[in-house]
Amino acid sequence: GDAGAQSLAASFVINQTLRDIRLNGNLIGKKGGNKLANALKCNGSIVKIGLEKNNVIRSEQARIQEILKDEKRGGGSNNDELSPLERLEAFIETKDRELEKKDERIASLTADLVAKGCEV
């Protein structure tokens, strides 16, 4: 299901040897399909992923296929020179930057609410 797909997606960042993954009939839904698609951006080795007999919506399946066609995914040629640990560290740094931006947005919205006299 979606939880299993999420766990598997996390492993895509580290495992750069898998090429063909068959996840047919695993009850993967929209959320799991989204997690797999996002993780595929960080993996340059997977060239095929089978999702038949799942509940992944067509738009998400199309997105996955587009990501698989992208030759720049996985960080490009420089990614081949990185160890699995270095790839994981780079992925974590990217996620940390994303969280910092979200924290800044929350702080800005909170300041706006306080300025309007709302209790936060």
C-alpha cells in the first residue's frame, strides 16, 4: 500500500543499483505514487517501474514515466561520483532548505496575524 511505497521510495535515494522495479498489485494509491515519483528524481539508475493493478491515478503514472525519461534526474553525472552516503546527505540538505523556507513562511503569516490583533 501507500505506507510500503513510502518506505520503498526512501530507499531509492540510497540504492543506485536497482534498474527495474515491479510493484504490480500492491494497493499503491495516489499518495504512494506521489512519494515514488518524488524519490525517482533522486535516483538515476531505475529505468522502469511497474505499477499495474494499483490505485495510482493516471496523471501520477504519467508523471512517473516523465521522470524516468529525464536524463538529468538523480543529480546528473556528478551524482555518479557520489557515494550512497553523500547522495543521502545531499538529499537531506535539500529537504532542510525546503523546511527552512516553510518555516519562514509560517513565521511571516504568524507575524501578519499578530499585527492584525489575533492571538497565536
